[in-house]
Amino acid sequence: MNDHDSDLLQRELERLQPSAPKAALMQRLRAARLQVRVAVVQRESTLGDRLSRWFAEWWCLPAGATAVAVGGL
């Protein structure tokens, strides 16, 4: 595709406008949105969950300690 074709295609794409959704579709979407109820489930975190969360948030501490230990050897 050369520059002329890409410019022509770009102008054609800029002219396009999205069509409005049909009323039946919008009605179904609104009805579905009203039916959705999100229940928050609370569960007790396990030791593994807490350790993995700690390591994910503070990974630089063990990595730095390892680097210092390896560097000292």
C-alpha cells in the first residue's frame, strides 16, 4: 500500500460514524445491569497468602539481602 492509498483510507475511516444501538439491545443491557448483584466474599487469609503478599510488596528486601550476601562472598 502506498502513501496515496493510506491517505485515502484514512479519510474514508474518518468519515465513518458508529450507528446507534437498537432500542431492544439497550433495554436488555439495562435490565441485565439491574440484575447484577456483586457480593463481596470475605475469607480469612492463610499464612501462604500473607507471605506471598508480603514478598510481592517487599521483594526488594530479600533481593537486596541476597545481593549483599553474594557480594560478600
